[in-house]
Amino acid sequence: MLQALGKKYNTDKSHPSHSFQGKTYCDTYDRYFRDIRHEVKCVVEIGVLGGSSIKMWEEYFPNAVIYGIDIDDRAKVYESERIKIIIGDQNDADFLLKIKNEIGNIDILIDDGSHINRHIIHTYSVLKDNVKKFYIVEDLACSYESNNLHDIRKLWQGQDLNDENDDLKNYRHEIVDWFTKEIELIDGKDTKWNAIHFHNWIMMFEKL
């Protein structure tokens, strides 16, 4: 079902470019979400871009409010009765605290924002305790040093809106060190999560 909705709204989550061995992001998500989709009340997606995926989530989760977070204020045009757009920088600590306090409980959070490792880890550190079911990070192929060879501020849409003093460089060890720490916390039973799932380009924390 989700794959069909992804194609309906033309999100890259249903596109072959975001697939592995014939499975797209939508196929992966449907596996985890289809049995709970009517129970979900709050979905947060960081990174709105053209609005296609938040429209998909609005239809897929019929009882949920969908929050789209984006650094570009033009994303406001995608608001609807159940889609709320909040403009801000995910690397801004004050903004993240505002999100944490204003939204409250989040069933599913999807970080499809800047794809900068430090931003991802910082966002997680602030918002993880609000998330009750799944915390997801997308597009992990962006986390490698090879992406530092070009100016992502010019080539990745929306990156020019980031702080001009942020070098926007990724170093793979940053995200590997983070994953390793989180895995150790699960091994030591010192975390809220029951599982961490890795799929092609996707990492998911799950609370059963």
C-alpha cells in the first residue's frame, strides 16, 4: 500500500534510486508500519522538500497529525488540516527544544533533513525521548567523506540556508561511533529502544 501511495505523490521514497534488491524505502516502512498505521497519532518528518512524502504520510496514517520541519520557509505552502509545517534549523539547539516542548509525544520521527552527521546526532540527542515507536535516519550514503569532495552547499537543495560558518562536512567515523554507542546501550540494557534495524541507507530505532 505505501509503495502505491509513494508513487501517487511522487516521493523519492518509492523511487528505484532509493531501492536495494528491489525494495524501496516505502516497501521497508510498510513492513514496520502497516499493522500500527491506524494507531499512530503523531509523525514528524525533518526535511519537507517538495511536500510529497508528508502528503503520503497524511494519507497512510489517517488518524495522525503530520509535522514537517524544514529550514526553508517556502515549505509552509504544504500545510493542511492534518499537516503542520514548522520552520527552523535542525542544528539550532533552541529550535529543537521548542519542537520537543511544543509537539510532545511523537510516534514516528523520520530525519530526512540536512544529512550532516553532526546535525543528525544532535537532533537525536534532543528529540529521542519524545519518540514512542520509531526513530529513523534516512540516506546514510550521504554520511561518507566522499561527499566532502564537492560543495554540498551548492549541490544539495536547501543546504545554502544553513549557517554560513558551518562547514557542512561529513566524516563517517562520527556516525559509526554514534551507532556503536547506541548498540552498546542496547547490549547493556541501558536504553529505551528494543532494537536497531539497518536497511540500505536507513537506520531505525524501535521501541516495541
